[in-house]
Amino acid sequence: VGTRITLGFAVVIALTILFGIFAFSRMRIIERSADDIAKNNVPAVIALGHIQTELYHVVEILLQHAASSDQHEMDSLEAQMNTLHEKNEKAFQSYESLSLGPGELALYEKVKADRNEFWRVLEEARKLSRLGTAAGNAQAKELTDNQLKPVLQKYVDDLQAVLDLNNNGSRDGLALV
């Protein structure tokens, strides 16, 4: 009888230890996922979402700039574009400070190329518009329609791919919880 009682307690203790180890390992996995979501996925979505929204605003301001011939109004619009560009750069710096995996890094390389092209074409259109002539404004509008808008669409699509990756990472991490 004593042997069976001892063996029974040993089995209960062994099962308790195994369940404890299993629970602890699951807790560590959940902790790592929650930490990754809080430190990477959510800040990435916030930064990239701001960037995406501000891009449309910059194009809207550029179109107002191209429609204007008033130098004071153009100065004000350029100041707004510069402010948005600075906000955009800060959001990118914030995003780049996060831990990026290889898949995300590959997608982000496309975004960086798009970003350079977008701001290059935008600056070219701004310079044409800055001439303040009807011909300059028409060329700026044409450049915006024919070059900037397609670049903007590619830029937004590539940003959306990075956003989707982070949203899916959050969703996958939350599934563990």
C-alpha cells in the first residue's frame, strides 16, 4: 500500500512539473509575441499610416500651388509642403529605428526607392509651378497627372504592403494570446 501511495504522489508531482514547464514555455511565447507587437508592429503601423495619409495631403497642396499665381500663397503652400515633408521624414526615422525582419526589410527597400522618386518628381513640379506663369502651372499640373500620381500610387501600394505585413504580424501574435 505504501509503495502505491508513494508512486501515486510521484506521478502527480511529475505531471504537475510537466504542466508547469508547459505553462511557463507558453507564457514566454506569449510574452515575446506581445512584446513584438508592442515594440514593432503597432509603432510601424502608426508611423506608416501617418506617412501614407500625409502623401495625399502633399499632392493636394501641390495642386493648389500649381493653380496659384500669387507669390504669397505659393510661399505659404510651400511652407506647408515642407512641414509635411519634415513630418514624413520623422515618421520614417521612427519606423527605421524599429526591428525589421528580412521580409519587411525587402519590402521597405521598395518604399525607400518610391519615396526618393516621389519627392524628386514633386520638387520638379513645384519648381515649374513656382514660375508663376500659366505655362509653368500647366506643365506642373501635367507632370503631376502623368508622373507624380502614378509614382504616388506605387508608393502607397508599397507602403500598404509593409502595413499589411505588420498588421498580419500583429494578428498572428494575438492568435497566440
